[in-house]
Amino acid sequence: MTKNLSSSSTSLRSPQLWFVILIIAVGWSRYLPLSYPELFNFTPVLALFFISGALLKGIWSWLGPITAVFVSDLLLNPSYGANLFETFTLVSIIAYLIIFALGKSVRKSPRILPLFTGAIASALLFHGLTCGFAWLVNPAYAKTVAGFWQAQFLGEPGYAPAYLFLRNSLISTLLFSAAFSWLFIKIGEKKESTKGVLKTSNI
């Protein structure tokens, strides 16, 4: 398993295909809550940044996910009544880049356990940063320890509890991290088998 994941880190040679996958995945995750509000934060975005950092090299490993997020925001933010450039968007981008760096940190040990724990850490980190920022700027939260924990787990009164967003984020990040890792493994195996056929035909 380790060998397959290691070889897959350099196996993706079509950045255009990866970019299309990113756009579809991010756009789908942003559109989903419009029809199913209970699935808010059920998204592949965190897994995309984490797995890109862990298994991809080169400029597309970070430029692809960021561009996909901006394109999806540009197309879908009007549906949410939000502007493209908001302070919260900047905080989210910072969180994404930290998650990408977290993926980089497990690159030298691309095994199941580090990827599993990294996916969980990614969801917790994003939730903690974004809800912490909401606690700072939202007057609905008291600027106390109790208010901070309210922002993290209960959320603003009148809205869905924050712990539901955390639950969806944890489940989706684990699910999509596993799916993207599997995709990279299969791509790596196909590349290796193709190389083997070519070597055999040249003998």
C-alpha cells in the first residue's frame, strides 16, 4: 500500500483533467446545500487540498484547488447572497493552505494511518479556524470562553448547530480523502502497468 501511494505522487500527468475534477467536485459541494441544507459542509474541498499536498507535486498541486475554489465561488456566491471577496473567504483560503501544508507533512509517510489522521486534523482545523473567526467578528457571541465554545459547537441561535457542520466536515473529508487516494493509486498502477508493457515490447 505504501509503495502504491508513493508511486502515485508523481503519476498524475494531466493537470487539465485534475482541474476539471476539482471544478466539478468543488462546484457540486457548493451547490448541494442549496437543495439539502442539512448537508452544509459536506464537501470534498478539504480532502482536495490535503490529498493534493500529500500526493501531488508541482504548481498544480496548490494552484488547481485554489483556482477551483475561486471559480466555484464566482459562479455560485450569488446564490448565497455573498460577495466573492469577503474577509471570511480570506480566512477560509488561509485554512486551505494550512491543510495543504499538512498534506505536505505526511508526504514522506504516505500510509493509511497518517492519511486518516491528517484528514481528521484537516476537518478539525478548518472548523476551529472558521468558527473562531466567527466568534471574533459576530456580535451574537460573547467574547468569553463560553462564547468561544458556543461558536465551535452550538453556533448562532436560530441557525443549525455548529456541531452538525463539524460532523459533515469530518465525514466528507474522510470519505473523499479515501476516494482521492484510491484514485491516485489506480492511476499509479495503470502508469506502472503501461510502463511494463512498453518495456516488454522493447525487448
